[in-house]
Amino acid sequence: MTTETITAAASGSWTLGDLAVHRIGFGAMRLTQNGEAFAADAVPGDRRRAISVLRRAIELGVNHIDTAAFYFSSLRSANELINRALAPYPDDLVITTKVGPGRNPSGEWLPHATPKQLRGQVEENLRQLGRDHLDVVNLRIVGTDSIAERFGALAELREAGLIRHLGLSNIRPHHLAEAQAIAPVVCVQNMYGIGASPEQEEFLRTCGEQGVAFVPFYSIAGTGREAGAATDDNSQVHAVARAHGVSAAQIRLAWTLHRGPHVLAIPGTGNPAHLTQNVAAGALGLSEDELTVLGSLHHEAV
Ligand SMILES: NC(=O)c1ccc[n+]([C@@H]2O[C@H](COP(=O)([O-])OP(=O)(O)OC[C@H]3O[C@@H](n4cnc5c(N)ncnc54)[C@H](OP(=O)(O)O)[C@@H]3O)[C@@H](O)[C@H]2O)c1
């Protein structure tokens, strides 16, 4: 099998509630602009290229796409691109969106949504995606305060049929326990990748023990965060990549998938060649020695 013919099925699968997904998915944040996400002067991404990347992802077997209504640049909206490229949606496609943060039409960040405002954010996603219900909605938070009221508001929207399954993003372990006392949580979407701290590792394990999917973001971008991946990577990541004849980005993705069957990847790219590589990373096997070397790298070094 060549890189071009490997499909997302090779990464294995996981079930979010009752929705089966391949472990290699796709993050839509990079589609709407070139370069740094959310930058005020971002150059909008090429519309045709973005649409072809989304369609190619589906051809490659991707059936889990992560998005948000606040993923937009001056001229492109991730949700609108997904709708334009993929509707009518394949039956097996799971679209995960997130609420909490918001931006005004000029792109400036708004205060996070109150419990009451969350319904409007859910409806905004429904309108943009052209759907009557959302498959998975993550409550994306900042800080350590109680999430009970906001998660409770989303649980009511789930009961009302607007949402199939709920998840959480950017959370600490106590938030997961707090939410689970209110409604089932199918996934946690947190920053994670090579160089993760012992606390992050422990939380990843906790999610696995509870049957909750752990869905890392910035697992390629790392400390580059919104700005994206650095062109130079850690020398040990490069050495493992050379040994497999693949890129450092693919090793980063493969490493996260090796952390447990409940770990799902949602790499973001607007580049068709990177998309193919990222899907192929789901078929990469790493040896125990390689896992040990990569697992011992610390944040400052990567
Ligand atoms: N819940 C949250 O708070 C949160 C926060 C951030 C992101 N997210 C979600 O998580 C997804 C993943 O995060 P992300 O997109 O920032 O980070 P990522 O997947 O870790 O990395 C994306 C960066 O790596 C580059 N890249 C992707 N594939 C590559 C490859 N094969 N080779 C070399 N470079 C590659 C991309 O540039 P190119 O476009 O040039 O490929 C971009 O700069 C997002 O798309 C979004 O859906 C969630």
C-alpha cells in the first residue's frame, strides 16, 4: 500500500456514544485562512482548495470532522465550507462542533457564552451546517470554575434532540467528573502531544478507563499553537521519521494514536498532500524503543 492509498480505516475505529468513527479524523480550523488561525490580518484560504481537501478527506475514509462556528476568516467559514463540500452528508459522517467561545462578525473574541447563550451557539452551528441536529457538541471552557450550569444547559438541548452526544474541551479532570454527574460525556478534546506533562498523561489514561474518547488538538503544531507547525522539529522526532521514511508530523500523529485505543486524531490542514500523509500516519507502527524515546521528550525540548 502506498501513502496515497491508505485510508482512515487503517487507524482503527472508536464509538462516540452510538456513532462509529475512524481514529484518524480531520480538524477544520486550518481551512479558513493561510497561516495563523484567528489572526486579524489573516489571508483567507483558497475556497476551491478547501472544498477539495474536505472531499478528499471523505474519499480517504475520514468520517470524523471537528469544527466550530468561530472558525472563520474574513471570507471563509469552516462550517459553510463543510456544508458546501459535503452536503448531503454521508450517513457515517460524524461532525463534532464546539461551543462556549464566540467571535463577533469582525472576528473579535466575545466573552464566553452564558448558559442561556449556548442555545444560540448551537442553533448557529445547525444553520451553518444545514442540519437539524448536531452529532457531538463539546463545551469548550477556560479556567477551573464549575461547568455545571453550562453543561446542564447543553444537556437540556440534548434532551430536546438538538444534540446527539456531548463532550468537553480544554478541561481539567474535575470538570469531567462534574459533567458526568449531569449527562454522559463521550469525548474530551484537550491540547496534547509529544512532550505532554505527567498530569496530561494521567488524564488521558483516566478518560480511557472511563470509555471516554481523548481527542488531542495541536498534536502536530505543539507549542506553535494557533501559528501552526514549526518547519524544524526536534532531532529525535526527525530521527524516528527518517527511520520510517515519513515526516515528523506523521510521527507526532502516530505517537498520539499509540497512547490508547480511545485516542482519536483530528489533524488540521489546508494542504492536500499533508491530508494524505496524515491519513497514512494512522497505519504507522512504532516500536517499543521508539515509543520510549518519544515519550521521554519534555515540552521545553519539543
Ligand atoms: N478545542 C480546542 O480548544 C481546539 C483548539 C485548537 C484546535 N482545535 C481543533 O483541533 C484541530 C487540530 O489542531 P490544529 O489544526 O491546530 O493543529 P495540528 O493538527 O496539530 O497542526 C496543524 C498545523 O500543522 C500543519 N500540518 C498539518 N499536517 C501536516 C503535515 N502532514 N506535515 C507538515 N505540517 C502539517 C498545518 O499546516 P498546513 O495547513 O500547512 O498543513 C498547521 O500548521 C483543529 O483543526 C481544530 O479542529 C481545537
